[in-house]
Amino acid sequence: MGAQLPAFKFRSRREGVDYRRINSIDVDRVASELDLNTLQDNIMCVTFCNMDGEKCAYCHNPVDSVLLKLFRLAQLMLEYLLHSQEYLTCSLQVEEGKVHALTCEKEQMMREMEKQAEEIKSLKEECRKRKKIISTQQTMIQAGVANYHKCQCCEKAFMNYSFLQSHIQRRHPEQYINGKDLPPLNILQSGVEAKLLSFIGLKNEALDRFEKWKKEEKEKLDEEIKIMRETFTAECKALAVKNSTLESVSFPSKQNIFYMLFCMHVHYYWVYYSPNISEKRNSSNKLLIDTLRKNPSLTKEIHSVLEQTLEEKLELLGVKSVSNSLFQNRRTICTHQQPKLF
């Protein structure tokens, strides 16, 4: 079906007449040269201009009513022709789309027909071969089973055994040695097929076992990788937290910490073992010293606690390698300088 005719309605005329533009057109030239472009450019101006209020430029009288009616009738005809032109343009576009779709469909059908023609050709060839085989078999059946000699290497059959031997010697020399036939081909073929089936079964079984083993190993490897990843992630987080904690704390330099802890430790030994220094301390220090002198076991506990604290601080600052020699030197100094109090 064609395009449906759209609803049509005449437009109102409100535009004035462009006399200067109309005066510039040479009507005789347009008619003689078939200048359709000029007509197309001015068709809207002529079709939708309003001539009701126009007067004669010389006598200033209104335009004759019959002439005005004729002009308006020509305008309505032009407007209808413009509508028809637009309708035909739309119809042409629709039909062109249909033609394009039909062309594509035609090309697709041609390709399918070529494909089907090739299939028909191959089927005809196969039917011809099968007909030939059927006719040969029918001939053999009609001649009798006793006179039927079929080649074991191909599909040919012979009425005489000598013909079969000559055929085997000529077409299948590998099956004929010194004028003697090899074992029947069907027996050899059955043995080869049995071995092949056995080999295929063993191969499939080995492949199944290999796939099962590969799947299990992959699952184990994935599990180990997952555990290692989780462990590594946890360790990284712990190290990151520890690192951020160490960076957030404002430590003095390593040498100052080392010197401070060492002085505190030596100070403890000197306070404990030197009466001259202990007498100069305040009352709280004297009380602590008296308590340590009365309880030698408490002194050993404090001594071990101070050594452990110093080792932890030095290890945290990265100077663990010098801590043992430092303790040995410190013990030697304190041992030589401590007085005999007990």
C-alpha cells in the first residue's frame, strides 16, 4: 500500500507582496529557458501573499474583484500542488526504502539459491554413485552368492576369483605377495580396530585421571595462595600500623636514647653501691636505697628489668648489634667500682 494522504488544510495569507522581487523576474526568459529554480524560489512568495488590500499604483482604486478572485484561486491551486508535491516526495522515499529492502532480500535469496544449487549438485553426484553401487549389487545377487567375489580393499566385486586376484595384484600390490593372498583384510581390520578401541579407552582413562589430578592440584594451589595472601596482607597491615605508630611518636635521636638509657642504668648502680652519692639524695631516694639494701633479691629483679628494657629500646632503634658489648662493658665498670656493702 502507498503512503496515506495526510490531512490537508489551506493556510491563511498574511504576507505582503514583494513587488521589487517580482519586478526583477523576467517571465519570458523563465518560460523560454525552463528556469525551474526561479519558479521554486518564488513559489512560496506568490502562493501565500495577501492581495486583499492592494490598490492600483496609478488610480489608487482597489483591485478588480474578478481578478482578485482569479488570483486567489490560482494561489489555492498552487498550495494544493505544493501539498501534492510533498506527499509524492514522502511516497517516493517510502518506496525507495521498500526497494532497498527488497534488493537486500533478493541478494540474500540469491546466495541461498546458489548454496542450495551446490547442495543439489553434490546430492545428485552421491545419488549417481549409490545407484551404481545398487545396480552392481543387484547384478551380483541375481548371478548368485557362489559366484560373488568381493574385494577386501575396496567396494568392487567380481564374478570370477581369477579376476579378483588380478585386480588385487594390479590395484592393491601390498596385499599380494608372490602370488599369494595375505590374511583376510576383515580379520586384520577387526584386530586393528580392537587394539585401537583399547588404546582409546586407556587414553581417555589417563586423560580423565590427569584432568582430575590437575583440578585437585589447582584447588590446593589456589587455597595455599589464598592463605599466603591473607597472611602477607595481615603482616603488611601490622607493619604499616607499627610503622605509623613509630613515625607518629617523636623520639630523640638514637645516640641520645642510647646515652640516656646507659646513664640511667649506670646511675642506678652508682646510687646503689656508692654511700657518698646516696647520702646526698633526698629522703625518697634514701628510702628506696635502704629498701634495696635490705632486700638483695629485689635488687636482682630490678637489675634484670632494666637490662631487658634497655635491650628492647636498642632493638627498636636498630642498634641491637652493639647491645651485648655495651652490657659487658657496663657490668665490668660497675663491678670494679661498686663498694662492698653486704
